[in-house]
Amino acid sequence: MTRTADRVLVGIVVAVVLLGGVIAWVASRRTPEVFAPGTPEAVVQEFLGAALDRDDEKVLAMLSDESCTLEDLARAWVPESARIVLVDSTVRESSATVRIEVTEAGDLLGGGWSHEEVVGLTRDGATWLVRPSSWPYYDCGGW
Amino acid sequence: MIGVVLGILVTAAPVVLLVLLVRRLTRPHAGAVDGRSVRRFFQYALLYGLLLVVAIGVTGLLVRLVESPPTVFGDDTDLARSLTFTVVGMPMLAGVVLWTRVLHRRDPAERDAPGWAVYLTVAGLTALVMAMADLHGVVSPAVTGRWAPDAGVAFLVWGGIWAVHAALLGRTVPAGLARGHLAVGSLIGLVTLLVGLASVLADAGRVLVVERAAPAFVSAADGGPVALAVVGALVWVWYWLLHYRAGPPDLLWLTYVLPVGVGASLVTAVVGSSLALYAVLVWVLGDPGYGAWPRHFAGTPAAVGAAVVGLASWWYHRQVLRASAPATRNDVVRLHDYLMAGISLVAAAAGLAVLVVAAIEALLPAAVVQRGASVANSLLAATTLLVVGGPLWWMFWRRIRRETARAVASEIASPVRRTYLLVLFGVGAVAAVVTVLVASYMAIRGALEGGVDARTWYEMRVPLGILVATAAVSGYHWRVYREDRAAAPRVGAERHGPRYVLLIGAPDDGVVAAVRKATRGDVRLWVRTDDPAPPWVTDEVVAAVSIDTHPALAVIGGADGIQSIPIQRP
């Protein structure tokens, strides 16, 4: 067959291999953004990491409302895989809100379901605590 | 489940019968069809409906006799329905059966009418599905040592109805009209058998590997998968091995073996192996997210089961096809090669699309938190699809290239090749239009909401991935198509033969086009109406016509091959 078609095919294969190599290199070097310790963004990042890892004791220690128990947290539905990006944040005197976009994904064809959530925080002295009404626990302890 | 199946069948059967009736009435020379077709439609619809009514009624009464413990508290509604269906329905059914027998004795043409074959096919397949469900209800508890007499009684009723209809199909219907029943029965048996075998393998993998590390807290295992495999095997052996396999390879037979037996099996194998390989790659190299390995690999046994069963079925049907195909390359062999190439190309193209998705994700800022949804996972998904689909596509495409180099004329003149290329362009065009619209909508919405930022690009990654993959596939095949067209005139110039060719046999626009291209003469096709003619073997016809020196030629396609007769035009 066909020299031109062969050249197109070789071009596609070379492009695929190169693209795959570049992506692997980029993926191996990138790390999540690091926020200044103690800021609402850093607290939310740590809180959501603990939530996705099912580290309920750490989550409980970061909540502002003591009515939420370990059983409540265990009952909550938390996705097994998710990609969360920061949309924006608003910091006030004694409270803060951090807006995030969650993409629950992980299937073979790269699909996913995205939804925007708001994580509320209250100041407790020098530290920020997460309101239990935030995703993914919503109304934890309020039932 | 039985109710759903029954509902679908009862709803679909009159529609199918009506469509067949309308087609028959609107055919050319429909004037010869009198009111008998309308009468037959209502006669067989009535027969079918009454058969179901009586079967349901008798089953309901018999189940009451054998069920243990017996019904103490009366469910009067069920009992009333069963009694009505039996006591009132049975005499009505007997009346319609007698009427049908009288008509068949009086006029043998009644038996040859399509209405009778359609009735027997639909009623036989309805009884088959019901009997399979009931047999499953018997075998499934029997595997774990329990006995279900109610399902056994229902199986006897529906199994008896199936046996009567299968015997009537064999004895009273012309062989050509009875083959639809065998084809659909073979398909039902094959799908049930494969699903059962895949489920058995999945259960075995889960019990032997996954649950050894994480034993089930509560397990309610039954013999469902084994029963499914047993029931499917019985049906498949009867329909396919004993009756349909040896049949002439007509269009229906090839439709069963090629797209279903070979094509669907390969799709199952590709999907199953891709899912299993992806799970392994993500566990070893990627970001598996929350949970230990038994949780991560919970779905893998089912994927492996599907891959194994799909591969076995693919191999088997390829052997069947190879045994029935002629030694020379014809359109059936080509259809197989292009179908395989197309299926594996879809997997490889999906891999390319996911690779572009991963590239866009890699260019965007990293997520603040991510578990099990990283760029590495997207890259591994792309790798999986490319590794599974790419070599498979190349294997079949290389064979096609080899055949094209060996016999360029017949290959590029084949309607299968042109259809393959044009379908790729058609699908590519639709995908391009849809993805451009979706990506544009996302971009415009993002611009209106404050600018095209990382979130917008993240949303657009999938349509853009599909667009790039479509462009690559279409670009390569467009070059192939252009080169085919460039070679075509040279091929045509080498050909000669009669100036007028009359083909008599099965309807086939492709063979007309191929003969016209070969002879550059006037080519007509008349359809045989005596027996269903086998499909034309295009290469054979082109070869026979090309070497003939008569000015006008008739080519008759029959069960014994083709016959060429010189003719003189009036």
C-alpha cells in the first residue's frame, strides 16, 4: 500500500509515543499546590485528604461541632476516588468559605461527574475548624 | 424477570406480525394476495394469545398442587385468574387449533404461508425463554441441594409447548422459513451460555483469590451462574450444534456467525481484558485511591471471566467461519477482516482520545487533593486501550494490506472495503460535529462566566480528545481511500467481458457494481423467487464474467454455485 498513508500512520504512532512520554514525565514531577500552613485553604486541603483516606479520627478532630461522632462519619458516603480543585476562597474575621470543584472519576474512558461544593470554616483562636455541614458529610450529627 | 420477558414478547409479537403483513400487502403484485393474509394475521395472533393464556393458567393451577407448603390462605385473585385462563381459555384454544388444522388439511398452501412460520417461530421462542427461566429455577437451587417443584412443573408446561412448536417447525414449514427460529434460538443459547460461564469464572476468581484475603462477612451464594451455564449449554447444543451449524451459509447464518459470534465475542474480550489490565496497571503504577487490594480488584474477576469467555467464543466462531469459507478470498472473508479491524480500531482510537485527555490534564494546574483520579491513571487507561486495541488492529489491517498488494483489483472493488472506509468517515463526521459543538458550548459558556480558565479546559478535555482521535483515524483512512480511487481507473482499464450481463439470483447491489466496473457494460440483476438464493461471491462472478467473450451473458446464482449462459438480446 501507499506511501502517503504509511507516512500518516507512522506520524500518528510517533506522536502517540512522544505524547505518552511527555505526559508520564509531567505526571511524575507534579505535586499538589502547597498553601501556607494555618490558612483556610491549607486546612481544607488537609481535611479533604483525610476524608478521602477515611481517616475519621483526624476528620473529627478538625470539625467545629462536637455533636458529630465517629459513627456519623463512618455512615457518610465518601467517593473512593476524586479530583478536587480550588475554585476560590473568602476569608472573614471569624469565618471563611472555600469553594471547591469535585470530580468523582476513575473509569477507563476518563469520564467523571463534577460538582461544586462549599466548605465552611470557623476560627477557633489561632486555628480554623471545618463546619460539619460541609461536603462530604453535610449535616453530620444533625440528624 | 419472567413478567418482563412475557410483556415484551406479548407486546412485540403483534407488531412483528403487523409489519410482516403490511410488507406483504405492499409488495409488488400484491394484488394476488386476497383477504386470506388478513385472516391469517388474526387467526395466528389469536392462537398465540390463547396459547399464552392457557399456559399461564395451567401453570398456575399445577404449581398450586405441588408447592410446599401448600397455599393455606387463599390468594383468590391468582386462583381465579388461573381457573379462568384454564377453564375458559382451553376450549377457545382447542377451537382455534381445530380451525387451523382444518384449514391446513383443506389447503396445503396454508402451511407454506409466512404467517404460519412466523407464528411457530414467535410461539416457539416465547416458550423457549419461559422454559429456560423455569429450568434455571430448577437447576439453581439443585446445585445447593434444594428442590423447587413449582419451577419444575412450570418447566414441563413451557418445555412441552416448545417441543410441540419445534417439531411442527421441522415437519410443516419449508426449511428456508424455519431457519429464523434456529438462528434466534442459537443466539439465545449462546448469550446465556457465555454469560453463565463468565459468571462462573468470576465467582471462582472471587472465591479463590479475593475472598481468601477478605472473606465475605455474609455470603448468600447460590447456583445461579452454574444453572445459567447449564441452561445456556443445553439450548446452544440443541439449536446450534445439532441443527443450525451444518446449515448452508446464507445471509442469516453469516449474520449470526460474523457480527455476533465473531464480532460481539471480540468486543467482550477487548472490554474484559482492558478493564482487567487497567486495574492491574493502576494498582502497580498508578493511584488506586482508597482501599486495600481486595477492594480494588473486586470487579476484576468478572472482567477476566468476560475476557476468557469472549476469547474462547471468538476463536470458536473463527474456526466455524474458516471451515465454511471458500479457499479464495471473497466478501465473507473480507467482512470478517474489516469487522475485526474496525472493532480493534475503536479500542485504539479510544486510547488515543484518553491520551489527549491525559495531556490536557497534565497541562492544567495540579488538583489540591486527588485520590484515584490522577493524570497517571488517565495515562494508564490510554496505555491499556492502545496496548489492547493497537496490535489487534495492526494484525488485521496488515492482513488487509497484504491482500490489497496481492490482488489490488478485487480488494479495492469490494463493497466491503468501500463500506468500511465510508462508515469510518461517516462516524468520524458525526463525532467531529458533535464534539465541536460540545467543546464550543463549553468554551463560550466559560468565556461568558468570566473567561476560559483551567476549569473550562478540564471540562473540554473529553470532547477535544475525541476530536483529535477522530481526526487521526479519518486522516489516515482518507489517504487510503484517495489511493484506492487513484488505483481504480487503472484496474478498470485492464478489464473486459460481455457488453450485457444479466445476473439472476439473490439481490445484491455490490455484485452489480463490481461486474459493471469489471466489464464497463450494461449489468442487470433479476431476483430469483423460487428458492432463497445464496449470496453472490463477487470475486467468482467477476472472474467468470471477465474471461467470457460473448457479447451478452446470463449468470445464474444457485445452491450449486454460478452458471454462465450465453444469451442473445431480443
